Amino acid sequence: MYLPDFDYIAATSVAEASRLLASLGPEAKILAGGTDVLPMMKQETIAPKTLVSITRLDGLKAISLEEGRGVVIGALCTHNEVMKSSLLQEKYLSVCETAHRMANNQIRNIGTIGGNITNAVPSADFPPILIALGATVTLQSNSGSRSVLLEDFFTGPRQSVIRQDEILTEIVIPVNGFNGSTYHKFGLRRSGALAVVGVAVAVVMEGDLCKDVRIALGAVAPTPIRAREAEALLRGKEINDALLEEAGKLAAAASKPISDMRGSAEYRRDMVRVFTRRCLRKAIDQGHV
Amino acid sequence: MQAIQDKEGVKRYLITLYVNGDSYTRVVKANTLLVNVLRDELDLTGTKKGCELGDCGSCTVLLDGKPVNSCLVLAVEADGHEILTIEGLGENEKLDPLQEAFIANAALQCGYCTSGMIMSAKALLNSNPNPTEQEVREAIAGNLCRCTGYVNIVKAILSCAQQPEGGSE
Ligand SMILES: Cc1cc2nc3c(=O)[nH]c(=O)nc-3n(C[C@H](O)[C@H](O)[C@H](O)COP(=O)(O)OP(=O)(O)OC[C@H]3O[C@@H](n4cnc5c(N)ncnc54)[C@H](O)[C@@H]3O)c2cc1C
Ligand code: FES
Ligand code: FES
């Protein structure tokens, strides 16, 4: 399986990458880990004329805690780097666990978190947990830099608000008081399988009282979505099992899954119910200190 | 990385790879994959090609010590990096302990997955000399084997684990 011909340019700065994307237009694409772009080019799903490589931009490879901003994850961090980050393990273990459940070791060594988001595939694993944690992404171009709530980033399968000349440079998880969070993925195999259903939950618990909660669903709608009715049911309440079951039903009702070779719509919807309940239980138990 | 354009306007790139401790400078095209440089240019055909889409792991090599699928790495992206292939294991005529263990445990049948499998195992043992069975299974989860059923592969890798201090044998 060979790759079709294309031109390759290794950008040396974000500004250069943005300038190239602007001047070359939609026929130019960013190359990060390439775990999505290259298989698609081999299968002739896409045929970019130019790949602008950003892999040498070392400034996009750090994970740090920034005063007043929160945890900042560089777009070029690989899944394994996210998984092994001691800062993330301490602050948001759920993000590390998400990375751990992705793809396989080889892919986790080259696939990047920025690519996983920008790709905008409905089944992608990072978006649900990052949306639940209220993350924003920074989009940078030569006309400026803007911060977009990840929840508002996606507009459809493989579609997002990113402009042709923009580069996603970082993911920011703001300081938000969540004391429990988790992501559960149902895939057809434990490794190397995309999500059939993905559910992420983040909670702020005070004893039994649920002060705040966010539920994000992946792979069951054209974009990742929030299950707002389920959240509203739980917010401000003392938690019990009956409430969690009801929240699961509301989340299932909010999902709009399709049927495909990985599972029927009915099955996916019911799995949303079950996984929402399980995720809530796990996140609440963590937050229940 | 130097780019050269020929009379027909085809762009080529001068890259240097450090493979199994030797340095190789080659001229490649943008669409040349690392696996094809290794196999076709350097004659290192121990690295196999199966799916060519990142699913099977038969093309696994270590890039700066980490296992990656060489079918998903552009040769230009590997410029300046260190690569270890199955040919780089062992010394002279002596096989690597992992290779010996695969033979001793009958951990291969057709052998197509073996070089990728061993490279994944090598990376695991380098960073974690005493892994659990679960850690071994996870490390080779990206390496598919159609023949063995994995049991003997896991056994072979575990047999190379360092004995914990004060352990038996
Ligand atoms: C075998 C296999 C298993 C997989 N398993 C999973 C899985 O379990 N879960 C999952 O979610 N995904 C999975 N994937 C998909 C893929 O690996 C991930 O989505 C990965 O994170 C993509 O990142 P990348 O760096 O390789 O992206 P690339 O392929 O380099 O890029 C993807 C897209 O994003 C654009 N892009 C990348 N980075 C930026 C940036 N910083 N700014 C602007 N645009 C950018 C590119 O132009 C391209 O359109 C799997 C893929 C394979 C091959
Ligand atoms: S040939 Fe590279 S992963 Fe299958
Ligand atoms: S021994 Fe045949 S594929 Fe593994």
C-alpha cells in the first residue's frame, strides 16, 4: 500500500505553519502523528497536495500547570505522554486512563492529542472527558489566537470551527473544582478498537450532595454532546441509586446514535444508559470524600 | 533537512537515519515510508509489512527507543532519529535472549509477526525489566498473531523478565 505523491514541508514555527496553510489553501493539511492522515491517504479517502509537518515544534510538547489558567497540554503530546504525565496523573487521572484505553502502544507513541481533537471523529476518545472537564482549545493563526470551549469546537463528523490557517496549539483544563471524573469506553476489543459508546462524567461532590456535574457522550451523535437533562436532574441533589438510573435514561434519550457494523442504534442507546450510571457512580465515589 | 528538486520538478529529501547503530544517508521522496526505506533501501527485510494501516504491528521498530509502526512513519519524519530493527538485536552470531526465548518456548509458527512482537517486547523489557503478565499482554496488544494464540509468546517474554531480588532459580 503506497502513499500517493505529495509535497512535504517541515514547519519551524507555528507562524510559518499558519502562513503555509493560508497560502496553500485547503489542499494543504497539517501532519502531526499521521496516524489518521496517512491511513486515509493510503486508502485514498483524502489526497492533500501538501503536508505541513508540525512535529518539530517542540514548544507544543509540554504539559504544565499555569497559574490562573489550569493544566495546559501541548497539542503535540502523544497519547503515551499524556498517560505518563505525573501532573495529569495527580490532577486528572481520568485523562490518563482515557489515553491508556486508546489504540495500541505503537499508535499511542505517535498519535497526538491535538490530532485526536482536530480530526473531529465522533468516536474519538479524548473529547468526551475533556468536554466534561470544561476544557478549552487554543487556535492560533497569523491573524491572532482564540480560545474555544471544546464543547463548541465540533460541528459535525470530521467538521469543526477550526479555520484553514489555524493550528490547535494547546488544550487547557481550567481550575474548576471537579473532585471526581471518569471516562468509560465500550469497544469491541480491549485494545486497538474505536469506541462504540463513550461516556465521560465529572462531578463536584460535597458529601452526598452533587454540587455540579457534567456528562459528555461520544460516538452516539454526529459530534460529542452533553447530556444536559441528566445533569440538571442531578445538580443540587443528594445522590441515590434511583436518581442515577433516571439520569442514565435521560442521557440515553439525549443520544442520537446510528447503526453500523459496530453496533445498532438501540444497543448504543441502551449502553449510554448503563455507562452513564456506572460513570456517575465511579466519579461520585471518587468525589465522595 | 535538505530538499533537492530534479528537472521534472520532483522534490527529494536528503535524510540521515541511525539504524542499529550505523548511520545511513539516503535520498527519499516525501511519500517514502520508513518501512520501505528499511526493507528496500537498506535490505533490512526482517521488518514485515502486513496491514500497512497501523493495525497489525508486523512493521514495529523502535524509534528513539519507543515501538512505532514503521508503515505509518514518513522517512522524512525519521530524519536524524535512532531506529532499532530486529536485525539490531543480538551480537554477532549470538541471538538476543528474547529471540532464544521465542525459540525455546515455540512462540512462533509462521513467524510473520515475530520480529514486530519481539521489538514490542524489547521496548517493554528495556523500560520495565520485570513486567507482570498483564503488562506483557498490554505491550503486545498492537501486535497481531494469526498462528500461536499468544500463550507461548507471553510465556517467552515472561521468561526473559529479570528475576526479582531474592527470587528462586
Ligand atoms: C490502529 C489505530 C487505532 C486507533 N485507535 C484509536 C482509539 O482507540 N481512539 C481514538 O480516539 N482514536 C484512535 N485512532 C485514531 C488516531 O490514532 C487518533 O485520532 C490520533 O490521536 C490522531 O492524532 P495524529 O497526531 O496521529 O493526527 P494526524 O493524523 O497527524 O492528524 C489528524 C487530523 O488533524 C489535523 N491536525 C493534527 N494536529 C493538528 C493541530 N495541532 N492543529 C491543526 N490541525 C491538526 C490533521 O491535519 C488531520 O486532519 C486509531 C488509529 C489507528 C491507526
Ligand atoms: S504493517 Fe504496519 S501495522 Fe500492519
Ligand atoms: S506466528 Fe504466524 S502470525 Fe504469529
